[in-house]
Amino acid sequence: MDMDQAAVFLAGSILTALGFIVVVAAVVAVNNIIAKYWKPVRIFTADSWHINPPARYATEEELAKIEPKTKETK
């Protein structure tokens, strides 16, 4: 690799990284503008790192202990 190829590679790498940063900044800006209508992007939150445990369903005995919350109509 000669000096010209190295310079082109370095310039291309820097411009690619800057382009990526501009795209990410534009996405964040648009997200903040429309945050009223769309949930903001949250990538690194505490709940995004763990897997939720599988759902646990009530057994027949547990359901029998719970009083119904609706009134019966006559």
C-alpha cells in the first residue's frame, strides 16, 4: 500500500464515520421533534438488558380465591 492509497483509505474512513454520525444525529433530532406522537428511542435502559421471565398463569385454585370485580346483573 503506497501513500496515496493510505491517504484515500484514511479520508474515506473519516468521512464514513462523520456521515454515520450525521445520520444518527438526524434520527435523534427527528425523534425528539415527533416525540409527542411517537415513543422516544431508548437503547440503553435497565429493562433492555434482561430477558423477561415467562408468563405465569393462575391455577384453578388461585382463580377460585379471587372475588369477581364485576356486579352480577339480574
